[in-house]
Amino acid sequence: MKRTKIIDVLTRTEVGTELVVKGWVRAFRSNRFIQLNDGSTINSLQAVIDFENFDEAVLKKITTGAAVGLTGVLIESQGSGQSVELQVKEVEIIGEANPDDVQKTVMQPKKHSLEFLREQAHLRFRTNVFGAVFRIRHGVSYAIHKFFNDKGFFYIHAPIITGSDAEGAGEMFHVTNLDMEKLPKNEAGTVDYSEDFFGKPVNLTVSGQLEAELAALALGQVYTFGPTFRAENSNTSRHLAEFWMIEPEVAFNDLNDNMDLAEEMLKYICKYIVDNFADDLAFLNEREKAEQQTKPVNERNELTLLERLDFVINNDFKRITYTEAIDVLMNSNHYKKKKFKYEVNWGTDLQSEHERYLVEKEFKRPVIITDYPAAFKAFYMRRNDNSELGKETVAAMDILFPGIGEMVGGSQREERLDVLKEKCAAFGIHEADLWWYLDTRKFGTVPHSGFGLGFERMVMFVTGMTNIRDVIPFPRTPGNAEF
Ligand code: 4AD
Ligand code: MG
């Protein structure tokens, strides 16, 4: 008999059906009640065994963490808590778990800290919390593809190995097939790449945007969804060295269209998860509530996870310019009481304390900040000519979320070749390295816009997890690439 997944047993199987389930034992009580989980849902199936009918040797192997197959009949549950249970007729021990080892692992029912579990990446998938997080992570990914597909976007695969630094921030991981130490240098001391696989310096991509722009200027509406890599040495709860990014790019869209698209997408993702992952969300919501109780009252969240999702789905984001944001900050009591650590003035980038103030204290909702000073934004952003915003600003947008900070970064792109060349010069970017990008501005250039969504930051928001390492199966951070 083929196995039935536990989610199907619990939601769409009639009482009286004979079936096989396979999974991992969560608990075995009184030599009689097995809690079996197969990962298809957070809920375990209770299976009841008449131990008198089974060999002692078999019963001994039904330990927490062991993999078993159970054949039996679905009956109405005698106890409370679940509506059905499995009356077991046959037990197959598929993979034993030594109870002594289990004591030391995450598979025992006792609660473990998230930090401890991070070091047990092979086992943390088995816990309720990570089961819920990774099912939802899948859901977010699927929702994104569905959102763009339904709108007629095409999914473009940007390269992972590239010769460019799309963000111009120099935070790249270099790639070569040669021993870096042994790369020959010429007289001037620069590395000679003639022996290298690619014959030139290449790196892991920091963003698929430039490639997406090429595609958008032919296919109209596209998006990338892939891993990106940044060698920024930020050991924070919001940064990874390897993270996934979604980068839509749309021909003929201006900055307003770009904001509309991003806001619609973010709401869509939240709604998709609320509609399709109710059990996992309910579990994470309760977990967060319990954790909040351990904190001082003034440090607790105002809203629960479910309330935060509901809020985002049903309320417009606040949209302000960078100039307005600086005004708000400088007129705040927080500023007057000198409570900001970093300075606030026009021309200086916002620090996360400023962003948090705007989102969590001032507006209490997601905020889109636009039209930043050109000086600290990427070279490809469109200069705000002929506007009251002034020449020194660019058509940029950052979307900030409560508890997360920057969720999305995007812009209208500089489509004018002459201005783009000026920007390259100002940023020290060699035109020769970007000829393939600059060429798009020579052959039917059009206004276009796009943005990048940090996938893990989105998963943090919809799961309520507070450390980005806990929403990716194998986190890569400075000094950490164990698994
Ligand atoms: O703001 P960023 O650097 O923008 C770009 O890369 C543009 N090329 C996007 C575009 O316009 N197509 O990154 C975009 C988003 C950030 O808002 C943040 O959510 C996330 O990517 N992000 C990170 N997430 C985790 N770890 C890091 N080190 C991240 N750096 C950026
Ligand atoms: Mg950014």
C-alpha cells in the first residue's frame, strides 16, 4: 500500500479507511500512543498500539526520532485534542534512533534554543518551529512566482558568476579556478588572469538587476529570483553573506508604478501565507506570544504576528520623500532630546535607528521613502532633473517594515546614455566594463524601473522570526559555513 501523507489523513480521509503512514516518532507514551510526524503538516498523527499484540523487541525500537511505517485503520479519536487516530495493525521499523543519542539531540521533545538548533542544521528541520518556518518559506517563494506569473511577468535566470559589481559597493566574493596565492602578477603588480578559467576577474553576483534590465528592455516585464552574495562584514540579525533576492524590472514604469507594484506584491505575499498556512502561522503566533511574556512590558510587540500580517494586508503604506523624512526626524522629540546616536541632516544616509523611529514610532506602518540624495545611492538610479526635488536627488525608493528595517530597495533607472555615462565617471566605473549595459541606452532606451526584495527579510516578517539565520536552512555569515 502506498503511504498517505499525514496532512491528507487529518484533512481528507474518511474514518474506517485502512492506510499506511510513514514518518518520524515525536513521542511514544505508555507503550501505547505514538505521535507521528511526516513533515507534511505541523500536526502529528496519534497512532494507538495494542502493545499486547506486538513483540517487546519491536516496541523498544519505537523511540523519539525513529522512522517508522504504520499500517492501520483510521478511527474516531477517544481522547480530546484530535478528531481521528490510527488504530495500528502493523509496525515497520524503517530507521532506528538510539535513545542515548536522542537525549543529546534536538529530537527530544524538550525545548531547545534557536541558537543551539542552528548548530544542528541536520536536525533542526525536525522541530516544530523550523518545520513551520521552512514550509512557510516555500509558501512565500511560491506566492512570489504566482504573483508575477499572474501579471504576465517572465522569470529570468541571471548569472551567479559575473564580471560586474552591480551595486558598486565592492562587497564581492571573487571566483577563480586557480590558487589565488599563485596567480602570476605583472610588473605593475596587478594580477595576470591569462591562466584563469575566465581570463578576467569575476565574482559571485551581488544582484541580478543589470541583467534583468537587459531582459526588461526586450520582454517588457521580468523578474529574477536567485541567490546573491555579499561580503559585507555585518554580523547583524538582518544580514547574510548569501541571501535570495527577487528583482522585478519593468519597461515604461516610473517610480510611482514601481511603488505600486512593490506594495501590491508585499500585500499579496502576506495574504497568501495567511490564507494557505493557517496551522503553521497559528503555531508561530502562539510561540511568539509566549516569548513576549518573558520580556519587560515596554519591550513587547504592540501587535501579534497575525495582527501584523492583517495590518499590512489592509492598510496603505506611508509614502514620503527623503527630504520629508529628515524633517520629521528633526522635528521629533526624540531628536530634540538627543536620543539618536547618529546625526540627522540632509545629505547623510539614514541609520537603522532613524528608520525604526519612522516606521515604529512615527507612522506605525510600512513606509516608502523616495528621492534620496544621489551621493549615497547606486550609479544606475535616475537623476531627478526638472523637478522640485532638485538635481542632487535620484528616483530611489526604500520600503521599510516594522521590526525588519529595509525590506525593499529600488529605483527608476537612468535611461539617458549621456547622464548614465556621467554617473559612471563620477562613481569610478569603467565604461569598458559595462559596455553591454550601456548599449541598452543606445538601442531604443525607455524609462524603466525595478526593485529588489530581500527574500529572507520577507520570510522573517511573515514568520515573526527575529534573526535572519533562523529563516534559511543553511545560513552563511562571517565565519560560518559549517554545513
Ligand atoms: O538595496 P539593495 O542592495 O538593492 C539592490 O541590490 C538592487 N539591485 C535592487 C534592485 O533595484 N533591483 O538590496 C535589495 C534588498 C534589500 O532591501 C534587503 O531587503 C535585501 O535585499 N538585502 C539583504 N538581505 C539579507 N542580507 C543582506 N546582506 C542583504 N543586503 C540586501
Ligand atoms: Mg538598499
